[in-house]
Amino acid sequence: MEMDKKQIRTVILGAMSCIVLYWLLNDTDRVKKLLGAAFTMAQPFLVGACIAFILNVPMRAIERQIRRIPNFPADRAVSIVLTLVVIGLVVSLVVHLLVPQVKETADIIGQQLPPFIARAEQNIRLFLEENPQVAQWIAENTDFENLNWTNLAQQAVDLVGNTLGTVVGNTVGVVKEFISSIWNLMISLIFSLYCLGNKERLARQARRILYSFLPEKWADEVIRIGRLSNSTFSNFFSGQCIEVLILGCMFAVTMSVLRMPYVPLVSVLVAVTAFVPIVGAWIGCALGALFILVNDPMQALAFVIMFLILQQIENNLIYPRVVGTSVGLPSMWTLAAVTVGADLMGVAGMVLMIPICSVLYTLLSEYTARRCTEKNIDPEKLKDQPPELKSKLKEKREHAKRRREAKKAAELAAIVKEKLHLTEQNEHKDD
């Protein structure tokens, strides 16, 4: 039997696939090295694509407003420049709020730290004087007199020397890594600007590739899922920015009402760290409590209590409604997505898992609705409180129950009949 060109091509592709699969399974070390090298080369472009995706959210809103102006030239270039200006202003504002506050806080902490240490030492001494059992236990379990201070000092010197040697030896590598990171960042930024300027052309080319290599039905579905993912991620980013702004304002207002120190510093820190969903603000809480602790321990305790209250409000009311609603994900699944993402990929997983789960949730909802329609399921059964459903097993149980009840009734009737018969016989004998 002669084979046509299509069959020959299929056989060749199948043989090549088997060879590649055999190589992948038997030379995993080289495969890992090749994949690592390929990822290293592609990393600047992947990072650039991510930057372009994030910048596209504000750029799209700015471009929409610019296009309302009739006959406005170079709307795309102007929108890109304005987006970069807005991002730069936001970063500059955050730095302007943080740097002076950090410097002022460092000066205050430097001034208040010695008195704080002195007060802590005095409190420890008073505690030991009031509790001699604790002082006796420490004296019995800590042998300061027999410590070899010379050996300890020599070990400290050796440790410092080894550390300095390691630091000096790694300096060249650190400098090279820093230069490489700066270069990759520049490539990523330039690539992101190219993506923003030519996003329609890139989308058109991607569609051509899909339709040329995949069946039309599959290509349509891939494009639909891609558009859904784009919308979901954009809404998530917008909702996250709104949530961060709300949380920062809540902390600023509450701390001002309670007359706590470092209001701008702590509120900005909490807002910036809150970009990590659900648990990111805890970092700002730890830093804020540390700053306030040196100034006034009781205010630090009040700050922690205030944070716990605001965090409960934010986690249970604001975040699920603002971010969860913006991506079409219910509140319960928003919390579940953050928890699972943290276990799988850490901070990055917490940020990415919410829009990913939203896309999966939407696709699953569409699939289940389509399957229920294909199977002609009664819409009454899909309501919140469906009518009572009777399964075959339940019907069998009810039928068996009726048979047992009928059997018991028949046995009871037979016993009653027999008793009546015995009664009649006894009456005849008496006669």
C-alpha cells in the first residue's frame, strides 16, 4: 500500500517525537541546563511583557480620554509618555513621604534608644529583685565565671575574618550580577515600550499563528480565554490599587484620631506592603509597631490592637468585595486562592492566584451551565433551594419500609384473628 505525503509526514513527526521524548527521559541534567539557559535568555523579554501588561492598564484609561479629543496626533505616544509620568509621580510621592519620615524616625530612635535600654535594664533588675526565685534559677543554670572569654574573643575574630574574606571574594560576582541586572532591566523596559506601542499588531500576529497551527474551533476558544484572562488580570490590578488606597487612608485617619506618631510613614508602609494580598500589610504592622515601641510601648500595643481590628474589616469586608468582585470571584474563593497561592509559590503565588482562579471559576461555570443545558436538567433543580429529589435508592428504601409495615400489619391481623378464634372456641366449650 502506497503512502501519501500526509501519512509520511505524520510518521516522520511521530518518530521524531519518540526520539525527543527518549532524549528528555534519559538526559535530564542536560535538559535542565538547556531549559535554564533558555529561560535566562528569555527572562528580560518575559519581564518586559509583564511590565507592559501592568502599564497597559493606566495607559488604556489615559488613551481613552485622549481619543475623545478630535484630530489629536500621536495619541499612542502621548498616552505612553503620560503613563510613565504618572507612574514616576506616584513613585516620587511615595519616596518623598517615606525618606524624610525614615530619616526623622531613625534620628528619634537613635535619641530614644539609650534611655529605652536603660529603662529596660532597670525594669529587669526590679523584676529580679521582686522575684528572687527567678534570679536564683538563672544563677544556678548560667555559669558566667567559668566561661573562657579568650576563646570566645578568638572565635569572634575568626568569624569576622572569614566573613570579610567571603565578602571580598564575592564582591566581583556581586558587581557582575548587579550590572547584568541593570542591563536586563533596561532591555525589559525597552521591550515593554515596544509592546505598548505595537500591541494591536502583536495581537494580530498571535491570532494568525493560532489560526494557522490550530483548528479554527480551538483557536477561537484560546482567543476567548486569552481575552477573559486579560480582562480579569486588569480588573484585579485596578481593584488591588483601590484596596491599597482605602487601607492606607483607614490607617492614616485612625492613627490621627488616636494621636499616634509616624502617621505618614506607617500608613504609606502599610499601603505599599498591602499590594501582597491579605497578609502583606502584616509587614507594615511589624515595622510600625517597632517604630512606635521605642517611643511608647503602650501606644505600640494600642497600634497592634488597632491593626488587628482594621485588618479584620479589610480582610472580611473590603478586600473580598473590592478585589473579589472586580475579578468575578466570590469572597470565600478569594481567601482560598490566596491561601493556596501562598503555599505553592509564596508572595508571587498570592498575587497571581486570585486572577488565575477567577479565570478557572468562570470557565468552570460556563462548562457546567452548558452541560446542564445539554442534559436538559430541570432549572428548578438548580435553584438555591431545589425541590426534594427522590433517588432510586431512596425509592427502594421507602418500598421496603412499606412492605415491612404491611407484613407487620398482616402478622398483627393474624394474631388478632387467632385470638378471636380461640375466644369463640372457649365460649362453645362453656356452653
